[in-house]
Amino acid sequence: MGDKAHTHPGAAGRAQAADRPTSVRNVVLVGHSGSGKTTLVEALALTAGAVNRAGRVEDGGTVSDYDEIEHRQQRSVQLSLVPAEWNGIKVNLLDTPGYADFVGELRAGLRAADAALFVVSAADGVDGSTRMVWDECAAVGMPRAIVITHLEAARADFEEMTRVCAETFGGDDPDAVLPLYLPLRGPEGPDGHRPVTGLIGLLTRKLFDYSSGERVANEPVGDQVPLIEEARGRLIEGIISESEDETLMDRYLGGEDVDVKTLIDDAERAVARGVFFPVLAAAPAAPGARQGLGTVELLDLITGGFPTPLEHGTPQVTTPDGRPRELKPCDPDAPLVAEVVKTSSDPYVGRLSLVRVFSGTLRADQTVHVSGHGLSDRGHEDHDVDERVGALSTPFGKVQRPVSHVIAGDLACVAKLSRAETGDTLSSKDDPLVMEPWDMPDPLLPLAIEAHSKADEDKLSQGLSRLVAEDPTMRLEQNQDTHQVVLWCLGEAHADVALERLRSRYGVQVDVVPHRVSLRETFGSDASGRGRHVKQSGGHGQFAICEIEVEPLPNGSGIEFVDKVVGGAVPRQFVPSVEKGIRAQAQRGVAAGHPLVDVRVTLLDGKAHSVDSSDAAFQTAGALALREAAADAKIHLLEPVAEVSVLVGDDYVGTVMSDLSGRRGRVLGTEQSPGGRTLIRAEVPAIEIGRYAVDLRSLSHGTARFSRRYVRHEPMPPQVAERVKGEARAAS
């Protein structure tokens, strides 16, 4: 964290397997799209000596841009791991997408990490989504630091952005968010801009000049000295106020000059405990340079201030039958407990699973037990199987460097786990265990798809099953009412990536079709109908006549069939046939092709023929009778209604409530939530919220979240029902 001694590049760089948990740091990078996370990861790897000056792995492959979809979209869409080594410590850098549609990848990164580095652009500031992730980390006490990027931008202001971060992230204690370094600006250029050429270390009172492409330490001069002392005093007070040494503040206020080593040690302990959040600055290296500005300082903070895996508790572990199991934190000799945090398909090595080992040691070619959580509501089948682990490797771009084992606290890639899905637990086959799953957002944007051709139809099922195995934030639905295949996603970008992966990875071309909600039909009044099915065309004829009465029932009653035939007008053996025909027609619908529900159908009378009557004839007559009754009655369309719960910042409450009203919603109530937010509950027709995941993000600038649950079906307004019926007639 200060001016430490550093290993030379040859001793740093390409980390392989760690030998003990204390020599590992797992860090997730968090920030909005475009904040510079991936560029920062590459700069840190370059400084650590893990890549050559072109920013590439020395034996081929790029640092993190190895997904062709990311290359085409020019943004990260998945979690990636870049390991490096600094001062004998293996640093696992977990780069996450910043776009809200890929929050599932972010949550996987948070699960695998022990600390978080929040990346904030000096040009763009802090967005609402980043603020919400900060609150999530605070809720679990995850250590955090902030790095400000894009200092080269014309409107970049480090001091102002530091103030914004303290105000945004500091909460009741803004002095817990303070800079460790101040940017050092060079001479003014022709455009009037003074580029950042180095950093001023507040604790060490040293200047670190990066203008040569190497970090060079100097002493401050001239007007730099008072600038340092003012900021340094506030920083020291902020560190000491969080110190575990209660005498330190008294000594400092009494005029004692606290030595730099004590301050650095105290700052590192406060960071590791998650009570002090330092602000740093970083910029990528200039072409041909080896070190990016601020990267040495960041690596020092990560290795010195961020906690080891030993300091991060293991998530709750149980036996498969649900009995709690206590494990010693991060013990390489304890029973194996590892978790698949990401699943992907590599065109060369096949299926790859990124695994975080929480307990024990995972070895290549070991047989492990794979426990799935059975997310059946998302299209994941439950599984509880033994599988043999393939090769273990540490990833870096397209290169996979093999390792023989992975100890507790470390991460690695596992090949050829054919059944393991994201979120699954790996444990000893003789001692199977299951980890508590992490929270995953519900996918709420429906994407109805059809195979483009017969050849695509044959491959569609397997391609979709692989997609949901890789990404638990997707949900696969085979809707029994609409007969549509629906892929539920988090947003439009998420859906685009799913379609692209189906096409490029699994060779499946699909067409997107309008999504249909599950409507119902019911009778709005009593009605009667006569079904006459009489045909004579030589040989055995068909003869069946039945008369029915239909009356509406309360919501949720289904189809009720009553037999009131007297005198054997319909022979006993054919009464079930009439019922079967009526139920089959009800399933097909009587007005717009949607299932008929909530009616009582009473069979009153009929006629039969001793030779020509049959089961099939009376089924047909029953269906005809129901259709005739519907022709003379008012048929209501019933639409599904969902209860929607929206958590939104107080500034957007009015906008959201007005929008819900415009969707025919009925607000049930509101209640205050922590952090200046309000929970709005409303009932809204499902047909009105098909794209609500996209629209709400726009309305709230990405700061709102919502959930939905089915409540009931209720009559659709006549004008809306007529439009839907008209569309059905046009389609047929």
C-alpha cells in the first residue's frame, strides 16, 4: 500500500496453482459498462509481467477478449478470470460485465471473490446499478476499494469524483472513503489539458512518476508539499478512526508523529475488515511502456490490504438430505467442497467449468460427486451424480495452463464435467455435500422462439439445454397453453447473446415470434346447445344427438360435467363419450382458440341409434353442442393478472406508478425501504408487462428492480378482448 519492495517481472506474472490459501487473493472488478474494468485488468496483468508489451500472453492469445460475441459487441458479456502474481501472491482477477443484462455473471464473480474493486470512470461518475452492488457488498461485509479511471478525459476531475464517491459510498461515514494517492499532472499541452503523469503517495510523502513507462520514486517539491499535508492529515484521521488500536487517535491528537509503517499496517487491516475504503487512480500504460499508472499501487493494495480466503467464511454447507455440516474455513486438508461459478463451451476443449474451491483440494482425474440444486422452474433438471474430473488448468485468454491440483481458496478451470451446471457443488464421492446457492435474479423478459428449419428443430432442444446449463439467469419454458418455446432473459442484450450463442456455438438458427400469454375463455351467461352428428354414407353410419346446458361458475372452478339424462335417451355407455368430447372442445376453445374454464355443462337429453351410435360419434356430438352453445352466448376472454413488486428510488416513485396505471395496473400499496427506496405493489395484466424488464430500466435509469407472480385470471376489458379476438381470426 506504500512504497514497498517489488519483485522483478521475471519473478512475478503468470500465476499457476497456489501452495497455501494465504498466498491467494480473489478480487472481483465491479463497475458500469465502459468504466474500464477490462482495460484495467489488462494493465494490472501487464504490470505483473503476465503479458508482453503488446498486452498479450507470451505464448499466444489475448488477455480477456477471447469470446467472439464480446469481440463483435465490443463489451464484456461474461465473467472472465485473469490470474497474475505479485510479490509471491497469486491474484485472481475476476472481470465482470458492467451491463445490467449480465448481472448473473456479476453475482457469480461476487460469489467467487473475497474482495471487490469498484471501478469508477472520472468522466461518467457512479451509476445507480453500481450503487446497488455496493450496498449488497456492504450487507455481507465484503472488503472494497475504489479505483478511478479515465483520468485522461478532458472533463475528468479526480478530486470531485473522490468527493462523489465519499458521498455515494460513505453513507453516514464519508471519511471511510478517502484517497491514498493524488494524481500528479504534467505540463499543459496545446489543448490546455494537463495529463496525469504520476501519483503522490499521501502516507509515504513520495512522488511516483510514470511518465517514462516505469514507476520512478521522487521527493515532492514546491507547492506539492502543502497539498500533500492537507490531504494526508485527513487520510490519517480516517485510518486511525477505524483502527483497532484505540490509543492511536490519542497519540496522534497529542502531537505524536505516527510512523508510516504503523499507518500502512492499520490501513491494510481496516481495508481487510471492510470498514475503510481507499480510493486510488489508474490509467493504462502508454504504447511500449511496461507499467500503467497506478497499477503498482493497486497490486500492492490487493496483496497487502485485501483479505486472504482464510478470512472469508464458507457459505452454508449441508448433506444432500439437508443436515448442516460444519467445516473448518478454507482448509486444504478438509473434505472437498467446491462450486461451479461459471460454465462455458470452448471450441477446442469442449465444456469448461470455472470452479472456486472453498474446502479441501481438487485434483486432476479425481472422481467427484456433483450435486445440482434442481432449478426445475428454470429448465434445469435435478441431478446427483458422480463424475470424473478432467484436466485442471489456470486460464489466460485462449491459453489453458495445466495444473495438477487446486487447493482451498483458489480458482481453476475443470474440463469435461458433462453434467455439472453453474451453481452446482463438487464434493467427495464418499462424502457428498451441497453448498447453499447464491441469489440469482429472475429472468423476466420472454423471448418466444421457433426453429428456423427442420434441421434446426432437431438440434434446438440440446442447444437450449446447454444454454440454461451455462447461465442460470435464463429460464426455459415449454408453455402447454400456447405451445410456445419461451426463453426468459434479463433484457434485450441478454436475449441477443443467447440467440448468437445458439447460432454460432451450437449451430441452431431460430426465429423470434410474438410472445403469447395464456388466455382463457368462459361463458358470460347461461346458454344451451344441441349437437347433432348424423351421417350415412353406405355401410356403418354415425348417429349421435345430445342437448346440453352451460352456465358460468366462479373463478377457479374449472370444467364441471353433470349428467341429467333420464329414460336412457343417451345410453349409459355413451355419457362419458359426450363428456370427453366436451372437455376436448373446451381445451381447444370456443371463441378465440383459448381453453374454456369455469363452466358447468349439464347433459339434458339426446338420441341414439342401435347400430350407428358409437363412442366417436357421441364425442363429436358433445363438441358440436358446446360450440353451438357458445355461438349464442357472450364469451369472456380471461387474462392472467400478475402481482408486481417494484423496488425503486424515491425520485422515480411517481413515474413508475403513473406507468403502471397506464398498463391497466391497480396499485395495492407502497412501503418505505432502506436506502431511500420505495416498494410498490400492484396488480397488472400479464399482457401489459411483457417488456416491463426493458421499460422499467429506462424509466428508472437502471436503478429499479421488480418481481412478479401469477395471481389469477380475470375478464379482459371488452375493447381489448375484441382486439385479441380479431387478431386470432386474422391469424387463422
